[in-house]
Amino acid sequence: MGRILLGIAVVIVGFILLGWVIGLLGTLLKWALIIGVIAVVAGVVMRLVRANRGSDA
């Protein structure tokens, strides 16, 4: 009986840790996507500014 309860406890702790790790990875992925979008937008804006500055002269 003790081994069965210990096994159940290990499975529950494993699911808790798995959920925490998946949540952490999801958060990191979300922030990576946000930073990537900001970098792409900044690159496009810089390219447009550089192109417009060259045509004004």
C-alpha cells in the first residue's frame, strides 16, 4: 500500500513539474516572438527611413 501511494505521489509531482516546465517554455516562446516582431518592425522602419532620406537629397 505504501509503494502504491508513493508511486501516485511521484506521478502527481511529475505532472506538476511538467506543467511548470511547459508553462515556462510557453512564456519564453511568447517573449521571443514579441521581441522578434519588434526587431522586424524596427528593421522595416529603418529601411524605409534610409530609403526616404536618400530620395530627398
